[in-house]
Amino acid sequence: MNNEDLISPESLPSSRMFPQPSIRPLRYPVLLCHGYGTIAGFITPSPLHKVCMYMRKHGVCAFAPNVVPYGRIEVRSAEWLKILGMILKETGSRKVNIVAYSMGGLDTRYMIHKHQLQDVVASLTTVSSPNSGSSLADFTLSTPGALRKQFMKFTDLVGNRVYPSIPSDARGALEQLTRSYISGTFSKHVKDAPGVRYFSFSAACGKGTEEPINSSLMLFNRLIFEKEGINDGFVSRESAIYGDHIRTTSLSHLEQIKVGLMREHKKEWNIFWDDVMDLLVDAGF
């Protein structure tokens, strides 16, 4: 066969040549750490299950386990530590990449610092994590006593049903998500571990932007905007920025884990999580 007989690759659209999902050749497996709450857990096996399946479709060795949905940072981080060890043992890898959503970012920052995990954690990428706290937590804790008590009781009941292994502590977790706790306690004691790369993605939609937000998050969106500026319905853009900030997505907090994904944002969901994977590929992790 002569070279002239070969079809030039440039003559065919890549989508026709390779209709399968592109492969992201990561060096290390990815541990996906979820945040506060159980909303997505009622729809999928774990809050980040859809993200995990999307990553696996692209050849990424990803894991999306569950830990107690309503628990203090030190309790949740201890669970993530056990899981990290299990993943290292199962995969035979010497390191992992952590992609942590919402409160999961605080859990894993604490875990890496406390246990000096720079030898086993290559990178931590936080996605809409309240790295400076969230005024939504302050607002929830400031609601009238009787209403707050009933809310906490119901939340703990749900959490215990979803994850009975560890007692839920919705109030304790919320107290650690307040801006005063993060700035006054967490940030003063939790430091970055040398050798670990820290990245972050933020989000903003609704009030103050040109992007729509689901009606169920409009109240939260407005409340946070008044205190902190543009946000995704749970966490402000500024609070989510940490380490090397990559970009701001237009997805709301729940849309990021594919809950209530609006038609206008369906394409952005794929692009966003492609960007997270491509970041790790480009960084050599």
C-alpha cells in the first residue's frame, strides 16, 4: 500500500473517526469528596456519583464514596482518610488526586494538613468550597430558636437514615461553615502542605450576573449576594477562590453535581468537568 492510498486524518472530522469519549491519561486516581447534605444522595448512590461516572467514561480511575453528610470537619476528614488509604491499597498507586466539592474542600484541606499527606496527595482541587465560610450558614444559625431546633432535628434524622454508621451533627457542621469560624479558627490553624498543588474552581449565577439560577435557590442567592456578592446559591465566588484559581463556572451549586441542571447549562456541565480533568492532565497528575 502506498502512502497515497491512505486517507489523510485531516480529511475526516474527529467526531466521525473517534466517536468514543476522549481518554484522560491521569497518573494517579481521583478521590471525589462530597459536601454537606444529602440532596443528591436521594437521587444517586452518592452525591458525586454522576461526576464519577463521567470521569470513568473518559478513562479516569475515579472514586465517589460516601461519608457522614452532616458532621464536623474533623469527623468527616477522618472518614476521608480511611477511604484514601483503601484507594491507595486497591489501586496500587503511590498518590491520589483529590477533587473536593463544597464542604469536602474544608475536610480535605484539614486532613492533608493534620496528617501531612504530601507524600500521598498529589493535588487538591476544590470546587465551590466555602474557603472563607458562607453567610448562608450564618443565616441558618440565626433563624428563630424553635424553627432552628426543628430544622436541625429533621436534618439529623435524615442524615442518620442515609448514613447510620456515624451520628449526624448538622448544627456542629454548620457552625464550622460560618465565616467567623473559618477566618477565626480554621484558616489560622490549617495550612497548605508543601509539595501538594492546590487548585480551585468557583461559580456564580443569578443576582449580579447574566446567568439564570434555579428558582429554588433564588432566596439563598439573594441573601448571599447582599453579604458577599455574586455566588452560586450556596457559596460566593470570592469564598471559593483558593490556591491557583482556574475559572468561574455559571453552574449553580446543585447543578455542579447534576441536580436540577437547567437546559441552559447542560453544555457547561460537560465543559466544566472536562476542564477539571484537563487541569490534572496538564499538571502531570
